[in-house]
Amino acid sequence: MFPNYLDGVKVKYYTKKYNFGTVDCNDGEKIIDIKYLAICSYANEHGFYLFFCDEKFNTVSDYFFDIIKECKIIAEKSKENIVWIEKI
């Protein structure tokens, strides 16, 4: 089951497990596979974070956007036709 919070931030939308590419860390010494995407927000902050997560739901990278639609547009660069699951 997908967690309700990632790094203390409430999950609004998430994806099923898929190969969304990789992130190079430490100048290419370590390559991390991105398996999940999530759109999250803090209760007291305007805007949304797009989180790129590994298979254990650890946040590998994140981006901040003003609206959810911007998160989804950037996510589509990793994979087209992403199916987002709303976290209630």
C-alpha cells in the first residue's frame, strides 16, 4: 500500500509501480531506479511537490510547482499516459 506521507508531506496522488527512469547520484557513482511518482503538499503551504521515489518509497528527487497540472506535465516526460491514483 502506498504511504499517506512521504518525507512528512501528505500524498495527494501517486502512481502504481513502474519504471520511470533513473537518477544518477554522486556524479554517476550510484544509479537509483525511479519506481513511483507522487504529488504531495504540506497543509500550510500553497503549491505541490512532484516526488520521484525508489521501490521502497524513499524520495530520490523532487520538484515544486504552483498547481497539480504542472506536476503532471513534468511527470509525463518520464512516461506518457500516466494513471494517477488519488489518495483520499
